Amino acid sequence: MTVAVLTGAALAGTGGGATALAGTSPKIVVRGGVTQPVFSYKDAIREHVYVESGVDSDRDGKKDRVNVDIIRPKETEHGLRVPVIMDESPYYDNAGRGNESERKTYDANGNPVKFPLYYDNYFVPRGYAFLAVDMVGTTRSDGCPVSGGPTDVLGGKAVIDWLNGRARAYRPDGSPAKATWTTGRTGMIGKSYDGTLANGVAATGVEGLETIVPISAISSWYDYSRMNGVKYWTDEQPWLASYVDTDPPEKCAAVNADLDKGEDDDTGDYNGYWKTADYRDGTIGRASRVHASIFAAHGVNDLNVKDDHFAEWWNALARRGVQRKVWLTQRGHVDPFDTRRDAWVATLHKWFDHELQRIPNDIMRQPRADIEIGPDQWITQRDWPARDARSVVLRPGEGGSLGLKPAAAGATAAFTDAAGPQGAGLPEDAMVADPTAAQPYRAAFVSAPLPGTGRLSGTPDARLKIKLDRPTSNLTALLVDYGDDTRVDYLGAGSGIRTLTTEDCHGESTPADDACYRRTEVTTVTSPVNVIARGWLDAQNDRSLSRPTPLVPGRYYGVRWQTLSQEYLLKKGHRLALVLAGTDADYNTETPTGAQVTVDLRGSSVSIPVVAAQDDVTTLLAPPRPAETWRGPAKVNLPVQERKLY
């Protein structure tokens, strides 16, 4: 096993990995392809500066200053230059960070004493600086938050610019602060809003941001608030801005009023406002500008930041040839640190060493995707989605069947976009109960027991031929697995994890900031039914999210939309169903239209990407036998609808 050392001067150069250098200057030590903890965490420098952002989000005529709390090895005062790991967050003084909701604490001089999470404890001893950045409008930064909009992103970009000598910063006494201690090579990391800011800053193409690790992160704020014209939330943008802003409400009242107007809840359409908060193809950032590598993590059952954020971002970056890696779990809105802790920290360590320290370890030779396919059951594959997945087109048939053959010409089914007991639509447990029973509010199509096992890997695609008796209808498409099984309890409290009383430690500690966190374990539920994939559409937004086209009543139209993505085992003996319905009360805040929806079965289908496990995918489905009767459940594990983003 070799030991390599790297000086600050070498880090700033253009060479590849670490090489042994003589001398007495501070050194980063590498062994086995990863940096070693040779720097004192206790003696590290802790300070804060204010970076001038160049934006005026609170409209007070002054440029907002962004508070940056810094911890770095003391050796950076003596020639060592280190890369930066940065977590920009709006949550440091409200929700806190991590499963234990940690907050920053400060000494009498205003310098940070405690940094949330383990990033500082683990990486500073290994030759990194860690920056905990208060997003514009939050904690000790100036300005007003704008729920993922331009100034949120540009504040973080300014910090990257400062680290690379392109922006100004000031110490608390007003004197200039220069980042002479860094190589400028920066990686951004964080969960939820924090990871969202990493996506947004990367989308600006800023130089010096070498890699991002977005965890459960948004890539388009329109897609966080709604799907295809159907709203998940009402007043989401001003609500979130108010939540993260701990200043008096009147300070940002005018800004919040503009957020309320811009989001346009009356229509649910995509407009110029949403374009400014779209990191895939927006006005401030877009995927085509990204040069930073990406190590993403997401729960395929995350119903807060839904996994289309990952899937669409990943696909856009793949088309650009961006270097990338991903972990996908069966959990909900959960950090991989709380699902597979030791492996996550070790993989993250190698990733940052490779991307920021330029150490030639084996991280890029490992499989690109780690995927949880069942409770604590992991596989790896070359890419995501699986390259060997084949598209299986499933077709609804007369009598509620689902199979590979088209229905007879003229065959139809109908349902009504109906209101439930609370007037908001129907809950999913009603939509998926006994799919063989006729219900006026849904059309259900169920397969025979699957004769083989396969794995859904990717994004199902629904294509329907419909006519309405009104100009539009909210539409829901659910892909459902019927069969007793023990699954991750992603809909329950904890979104698939339970927090234990025991702890483990990753990194070095001080009395004020320990590196120890409570362990977690997976939570499961044994149930006879599970919704695999969900998708929603306002029928008049089928052709355009910006310019709705009301349907002519009585005329057939072809409509198409993708559901959320999935990684899911379709097990032998289970039955697969396509359930079509109107407004989904569990995930939509729309008012049902009351429209009757008639589905032309021959012109309708759902395509799912399947990897064969035991049998050829074309043998996975067959028409149900005429004598079959339904013995399924009358209820489903109810979802927990959470508004919080963090």
C-alpha cells in the first residue's frame, strides 16, 4: 500500500493525482486511493466572511451580502491550499439540517463553533475546507428568499466566484477577505433545498464548481409545485419563502406577493416566472451549461421532491456527456447517510477525493448506479435506467383486463373526475381498492398473475385516447402491484427509516461539535397492494404547459404523459394493474371538474421499461382467465402528504 503526499502548490497545479514530494511544507496524505485524517479538527480555523453577491433580493438598493461560515485546517495559514466542500442552505436557523435537525452555533465573536452534519468532522482532517453558507434571505445573510428563483442561486454562485478570486468578501470588521487558502476547486452537497441550490449553481456554468452531490433535490421548481398543469400545492412559493425567512414578515412582503402572482395558481401553467426557476432549461441556468460532475442520490418513492426531478436532470446531463453517478433508494425523502451509512460515506469520500483532490482512485471504474430494489437489498448496474431494459406496451382490454393485445375496435371504458367526501377528489386507497369492482370514479385494468419476475427500471409512459363531456379534466394514471409482500414503508412516519438510540461516528469531534449521529434502520410494511408509479395531467395541457388547449366535448383526443420513474421488482405471482381516475386527493390540490372521461381502449396503452429477471419480458403478462375472481384488498397503505421540503 503506497502513501502519497500532496502540497498546496501541487494541488493548485494542472497535474493529475497525488505524487510524493519532499520538504517540510504541510502535506495532504493519501493512502489506498483516499486522503487520510492528518489535520487537527480541534485546531482548525473557524471564521466567517460576507460575500458580496451582486443581487438585491430585498430591493433596498444595496447588494446582498452572503454569510459564509468556514472551517479549514490551520495549516492553510502556512502554505497549504485545499479544495472546498460547500453546503448552501436556507435551513440553518429554522428546520435545521439532517435527521437530528442540527443548527449552527457561534462564539461571542460570531464565529462558528458547531457546523451541522458530519461533512466538517470527516473532511477537514483529510485536507478540505468546509463552508456552511446561509442562502440569500436566510439566517445571517441579507435579502429575501425567492423559493429557488434567481437570487437564491446567484448568491451561491457568488461564493464560488469569491473562492476563485472573481468576487469580493469582507470580514466582520469591514476589511477585505481573500480566499488565499483554497485551490478554488469546489464541490457542493446537500439534501432537498440544499441540493437544489447545488443543481441551480451548477446550471449557471460557474467556473470552479467541479462537482455537485444533490440529494433529494429539485431541478425545476415548476415540477416541484405541479405536474402537467395539475397542482400539488397551493401557494407553495410564498409559503416556502416565508417559512425559511426568520426576519419580520413585513421585510419581504412585497417580494412574497410577487411570488404569489408569478406562480399563477389559477391556471397551473408554466410561464416566464417558472422559467427563472428551471435549472434544466431556464433563464438563469440550464443543463447545457453544466460542466460539474454529479453524484446524485434520490428516493424513487420520494413524494415530496418527486423523482422526476432526478430523472429529468440525469437524462439532460447524460445527453451532455456529464460525468455522473447515482444512488437510488426505495425510501422517501431520506438522506443516504441514514439508509446505508458506512458505504455512503466511503463512496462520497472517494468521489470528492477524485473530483476535488484529483486523486486517481477507482471511483469512476465502479458501476455508475447503486439501486435498492427491496428493503436493504442493493444491486449495481452500468447506468440508469438499465441499458438492457425493454419497453413492454400494456394495453387495457374489455372486462378490465390488462395484457399485450389491443382491445377490439370500439371498446371503451368511462369514469368521472369526481369529488370525494371532502370535495377534493378521491384518495388513492379508493382508486386502487378491488380493481375488478366497477366504480364510477375510476377505470381499472388488471393482469393475470405474472408467470415470471422482472424489474421496472425507468419511466412508464401513458398514452390514452379519450373524449370528455367538458373542456378539460384532471387525469391520474397509477401503475399498481397487487400481491402480498414486505416493502419499504415509504408512506409511513420516517419515510422508510426508524431512528435508533445508538450512535456511530464519522470524523473527529470537539466538545461543541461531535461527529456522532443516531443510527437508523429500515421500516417495512407487509401489504397486499402498492402503487408503483404515479402520474397526473390536466387534459388541456397535453400539448403545451404554457398555452392550454381546451378539448372540444364529444371529440376524441390522444393525450400522453409520463409517470414518475421507478426501480421496482414485478414479482412472479403478483398482478399488475393500470388505474385511471380523475383528481387525486392525496397529491393534488385541484377541484374536480366533474367531467366524464371516456377511454377508447384500443387507442390506449402504458409502456413500461422492464429488465427480465427469470423469463422473457413478453411472457410477464397474459389476459386474465374468465373464471378468475378478485381476492384483493379493500384498502391501501395511506400516504402521508407532507408540505415541508427539508
